[in-house]
Amino acid sequence: MQKTILLIEDNQDVRENTAEILELANYKVLQAENGKIGVEIAQKEIPDLIICDIMMPVLDGYGVIHLLTKKPETATIPFIFLTAKSERLDFRKGMEMGADDYITKPFDDIELLNAVESRIKKHELVKADYPKNIEGLTTFFDEAKAFEELKKLSLNKKTKPLKKKDILFTEGNDATYLYFLGKGKIKTYKEHEYGKELITQLYKEGDFIGYIALLEEKPYGETAEAMEDSEVYLIPKEDFYSLMNSNAGVMKKFIMILSDNIVEKENQLINLAYSSVRKRAANALITLYDKYHKETSNTFNISISREDMANIVGTATESLIRTLSDFKEEKLVEIKGSAITILDIEKLRKLKA
């Protein structure tokens, strides 16, 4: 598929010569003679890449990138500054504002085309939707490594089998790995000084675990335990840091993958602070459904201990059991031993109190 490049340059000779080089390489080129027109075209056409001069009348290159990064639809377009200036301060300012690369005038056609091809490929990496399994993880790492020559990444990937109730890591331990859950279910929890647990997060196949401690460069802030027989892949922290620091686009992609649970955690805190036990129990069931329900199945049931369930809800086990009994009488759930079957997820979602 032909890629579209927006070229913003006030010098007509430079603009036309650059456009000709790009068109000969089979790119579709949109041209703008100043920054204001360039922003208008970018917002209308959403090109695959933008090449922009810095020093221009009406609106300079810094103004262009500032405006485009404010709009979600244009914020992630790869951006290359085209400039006659090579002072270090200009480069730093542009990179801080979100530019992906610089080409200093005068330049040759090979330099231009290499920069364009590299940035478009990296953008495709960022946009790619990798399956949340070990094949997707490996593909993602392999492609990141291909662009940035991350030689060590995933070469020494180890697997760690866990039995139910096995501990993956303990609160306060030094963070040494990023964990990728290949199979099973894992919970993380914080323990009160009197031994009471609060489950902070549930993880399913395809989730990353332990990344907050690595990002903060602090010990693990919670304990991770297998809820059933599981298998995790161990990614050394050196490889994690290498990936995060190698390229802004790859970093954004990884952050997007890792941040799936941010809103969920915020909602959990609000739920614990303001909701009744009945509402919290309903929300816990909804969380389990949303996390582990398979689209191919019309029903959903999960085996979970009443203690774990109570630790998700943030209440005493006895209070949870009474609440689940109420839900059973209302035909919201069915209970057999440790197994809970959700009969009406929509009624649970609409539960007020």
C-alpha cells in the first residue's frame, strides 16, 4: 500500500526537489509552503509521515509539532525535522517536543529515503496489534530487535512453572525480572501487618507482571501468587530497560501494552472507598467475568476460594459468603463448592447497592 508523506517546506526549490525524490521512491507526497497550511493538511489527510522544516514564516516547525501532538489523531504520526541548523540545542528542543528524527540540509537522496523508510517501519511496529500470547511477545521482541539491534532481548528467556499457591515474587524483594504470564491465573496482593490480604490485581494469560517496580527502580510493592497451575516467562530487567530506552515508538507501544490495568486499578480504589459490600461483591464478580470470560463460551464460571474473593472485595469472608448467598437467591449466580457461575452479568452491572 502506498504511503503518504506530508512535506512542509517554505523554500520552493527544496520542497519540489525533495518531493521528486520521494515520489520516485513511490511515496505519495502532499506539499505545504508553510506551517499553518501543513497543520491543516495533516489534520485532514492524516499522512503516514511528516517532514517539516524548522525555520518558516507564519508558523515554524516547533509550532507545527506542538499543535499536532495536541490532537490524538495526529499525535503519533512520525515526524522528521528538515533543517539547515545543526546546533545541539535545536536537536534537543525538537526531540523533547516529540520529533522522531532530523535531516540536516544539504542532504542526499539516500540519507532522506533511509530516514523515511526507517521511521515508517518503526511506526508500523508501534501500530501493530500483537496477540497476547508468547508468540505475540516473541514477534514483538524480534521486530523491536530488528530495528534497534537489541541482541540480548529474549535470547535468554526462561520459563518458570508455578503450582497453585506458589509465590512468584514477594513484596519487598528486589525487582529482577519482568514477568509475562503464558498460562494460568495470578493474583497480586498487599498484606496488612496483622496478616490481612488485599488483592490488588488479577492477571490472565497475556499479561505482564512486575513492571511497576522496574519502572520505579524499587523493590516489588506487592506479592504475586498463582491462583492455579501457571507458567510465566522471565524477562531480565536489563532487557526490559534496553527495550524501553531504545526507541520512543517502541517505548510507547510497550507502555500501551503494560497499562491495560491502570483504569481498572483506579476504579477498584474508588469502589473500595465508596461502595457497599454488596456493590463491591458485584463489582468483583464483574471484574472476574471481564478478565477471564472467553468470548467463545455462553456461560462463565470460575473456581475461586472465598478467602480470595473476600480479599478482592475488601471484606471479611463471612460477609462475602452472606452476600453471595443473597446473589444466589436473586438468581444472579449459581454456587457449587468453590465454583461460581454468573447467571446474569447485566443485572450485576446494573446493581445499585
